[in-house]
Amino acid sequence: MYSLAFSILFVSFIILTLLVRFWLASRHIRHVLAHRSAVPAEFAEKIPLAAHQKAADYTIARTKYGLLTLMVNTLVLIGFTLLGGLQWLSVQIFSLTGPGMVYQLALLAAFSVISGAIDLPFDFYRQFSLEQRFGFNKMSKGLFFADMAKGVLLGVAIGLPLAWVVLKLMNSAGDLWWLYTWIVWSAFQLLMMVLFPTVIAPLFNKFTPLEDQSLKTRIEGLMQRVGFASKGLFVMDGSKRSAHGNAYFSGFGAAKRIVFFDTLLARLQPQEIEAVLAHELGHFKLKHIVKRIAMMFALSLGFLALLGYLKTQPWFYDGLGVNPLALPGQGNDALALLLFMLVLPVFTFLFNPLTSLGSRKHEFEADAFAAKHTDARDLVSALVKMYEDNASTLTPDPLHSAFYDSHPPASVRIRQLNLAAAA
Ligand SMILES: [Zn+2]
């Protein structure tokens, strides 16, 4: 009875999510098309029509491709759950391994292999057809597969031990397993923040200390003005994979580093780079990063508590097309984990506008910080160049943007910065 109700609820949320996503995408495409023929007035002197139209075409192509992958992912989700894919897989593996930890780890591994294999052609197409067509792909096919192999090895080296610990806790730590798992998970996240910049990212890219002396002096001056200490300024060879440019922070505490993509350095003037960095430093000084981490920890505690409850409810499995081979004490914890990870996004999608709103608020604050410590006009000209180079549309549909965008639309951001510059 409960399981049927849960199936119906699950299907209703899938349909609702699909409808909202299709509606937003079609609005977005129509809006971008309607503004394709002319560069918006405030950008008319800075961005050529051809670049504006390329951004429109790129945006539309990506939005359409997003709908295709959405359809496929939804079919895969239903296939694994209601159509019995996960049930079938678990029976096959169980018959090979028998009950126990090996069964559970093998089930997680098999699921990862299958979903990775489904994603592969779509990732390949995105990189070598879509990105290629707009001149953004700089990757060879060899590099694509080398990245993939490294990703798989990392997944095994990091994911398998973590899964083992979590399954062990689920099985033998009693009713509060989810709380202990949360502690382990949080510690793991913090560890990754240290390991990512120092160990993992260098497996994929080369990081060289920033050599340009005058730029270095300029940046060090900025860091001193705003009171920021860093372990170093690095340039990353982002151009090896993509023409998209960026700058970011990584690590925390004493291990903080600032990373510039070589593509960004090649394109921006020194004062523009300083302004972009001031924006990034704003995120740090205004505690946006700490707040984001605290939020992530709070959410994962809530979700793990929920999983702690769901794991003991038969309707959670039955309602999602799974009939656990529950042998007392030998657990179906891997199944509970997989089901939870599969269906959670279906139920949280409609909260997207809230996280986007929070993120855009932080972006405005970081822009204001940059305007205070550098010349706002430099950030404006840097943004215009970055929008043009990344073929980001200047005319998104307002609702689509409110729903998904972590950054405010270019025109709104630039209007605010111009006000700051005039003040
Ligand atoms: Zn930002």
C-alpha cells in the first residue's frame, strides 16, 4: 500500500521535473532566438554581432543537447528502478558472490561501470561534436580516454575504501550509523579539499608558478590591501582541454592557492586580471566559501538522517522496484545507498531556484568587494571579454536564469558595477 503510494509520488515528481525543465528550456531557446539579430544596446560597442550570434547558437545547441541527455537519464533512472534494472543486477551479482561485503561492493562497482558506460558516448559527443563545432574543444581523443582511465583509477582508489567504511558503519554501528557516517563523510570532504589541489588536480594538469613579475607584484599588492595570505599563484594549462577561461581558488588554511587558466591570462590585461582576482578574494573575505561548506555539511547531515530512516522502510525498496535479498545481518545497504542517490535529485530539483538565488547574492557581494578594492571598470571590461570568449549569452530568459544560474545575467551585473564606478 505504502509502496504503491511511493511509486506514484516518485513518478509524479519525475513528470513534474520533466515538464518544468522542458518548459524552461523552450522559453530560454525562444528568448535567445528573439534577441539573436542585434547585440543588446549596452554591449553594442564592445561585442561584435558575429560573437553575439555565436553565443546565441552555442546556447541553443547546449540547451537542446541538455534536453536529449535529460530524456536519456530519465529513461535510465526508470530502467534501474521501476523497470527492475537494479533488482536484476543485484540478483546476478548475488548469485556469483553470495551474501556479504563482497556482494555489496561488487553491486556498487557494477552500477558505476554501467552508468559510466551509458554516459561515455554522451560525454564524447559533447566534447568532440558540440564543443568542437564552436571552437572550444582543444582535446585530442587520446587525452579524453587518458582522462577517463585516470578517473576510473581514482574512483577505485578513493571510492572503494570510502564505500567499504560506509557499508561497515551501516551494517554494524547501530541505529546511529548515519551520524557516524556523517562524521566520516565530512572528514573525507575536508581531506579532499587538501588533496584535490595538491595531489589530484596535478594528475590532470600542469601547474606552474606565475612568472610574470609585474603581474605578480600587482597581485601581491592587492592581496596585501585586502589582507589575504596564499601559498602561491599558479598558472594551469587549461588550454590543453578547452578554450574556456577561468580563475579559481583551491585548498584552505595554509594550503590556499590561486589558480589562473592560461587561457584567461592570455586574454586579459593586468588590471583586468587584478579585478577578477579581487572578485574571487571577495568570496573568500566575505566568508562565502566557509558558508558554502557549512551548508554542505548541514545538508548532508539531513540527507543521511533521512537515509537512516528510509533504509529500514520496506516501502522505500518495494516502491522503487527492488525486492531486497535481505538476509538478516548481511544487509542490503548497498541497495539502499544506490536507490537513495538515484532518486534524491528527483525530489530536490524544485529547490534549485533557492540555491541559485543564494549563489547570485554572493556574486553581487563579491562584485561589490572588487569594486571597492580595484577599479570597477576593469572588472566590467574583463567580464565583457569573458562573456564573449566563452560564448555565454547576454540575453538569457529571465525565468530560466532565475531557476538555474549561479551568476546574475551579464547586463544586471555590469549595471551594478557601473553604478559603483560612478559613485
Ligand atoms: Zn564569483
